[in-house]
Amino acid sequence: MKTAQLSGSLRANVGKKDAKALRNEGLVPCVLYGQGEQTHFAVKQVAIEKIVFSPDVFQVELDLEGKKAKAIIRELQQHPTKDTVQHVDFLELNDKKEVRVKLPVRLSGSSRGVMAGGKLMQVFRQMRCQGLPSALPDEISIDISPLRIGQSVRVSNISIPGVKILDPANAVVVSVKMARGAVKGSDTDPQEEA
């Protein structure tokens, strides 16, 4: 998983009034939990938005006035109309304890079926995974080069060492469907026909 640094200041008061005052100063109220006591703190809005509004999943190294912790974003609250970050819950990571996280799905290669006029259908943009923090990859990479019209990649076809995928095994992740302009049989190799 990619790593990001974030520094914050501890909060003395907890409540609606205090949270509103922090937001007016350009800060976002946050909480860190998972290993013992909860820690309430605030971070700069600009810094947290760089992590939140990104297609990547980050392991965040927090520096809270000297206290260091590794965490992931567990829950996020956003303003209903402005889309600004209102509150963030961080889950502290333990190297010996498995964690659940959604990892982004990235496709690579050029599908034979798409080049023959088929339509690429990506069903999953993210997949729910479980594993130790050290075993979790940055992303789930799928090579779509061998896919032809009518073929697909299912969750059961994907294996990552040390990581368990929690989505249903028979669910289709990506497929190539027949499109209007596609020519059936044009995506096969000439050597295979002979």
C-alpha cells in the first residue's frame, strides 16, 4: 500500500461547537482508534483532501504532536453539497492483525476482443480485501490482453499472496461483450484457425 504523511494537533474539547470552530479555521476533526484509547485530533483540510480525493489507497503515517501511528481511513464524512471533508475516522494498524480495505482495480494491456470491436465492461472499480498491512498491494492489477469477445475475469481468477478477496468468487470483475460493430470471429489468431 502507498504511504502518506500527515501531521495533526490534538484536540482538547470534543463536540459540535468545537468541531464547527475547527472547520471554520480550515481544519478537519479526526479520531484515531483501534489500539487502546481513542485519540481526537485535527488536521489541515488541504492535506487530508490530497489523500481522500485520490484513486489510491494510502497507509497514513500520523504524527500527533510527537505520538506516531500508522493508520488507514476507516470512515469519512463529507458535506452534502460542497463535498468538503467534515470528519475522518482513522483505524490504527497492527502489523500482526489483519485489516479489511477496498483496493482499486487497474486494467493493463489491450484486449483482443476490444480491438475486434467488442465492448469492455469493468464491473468492479474497487474490491474488498483482507490481509496483514504488509501483504496488501497498492492495487489489484488485471491483464486484459487475452480477453476475447464473450470472455471475462471473475473474482475466483484473481489471487494475491497473503490477501483474501471478500467479494463473491463467481462475480465478474471485467468482461468483453459483443457490440454492434463487432465482427464475430475476427478476434481469433490466424494460426489457431489453421
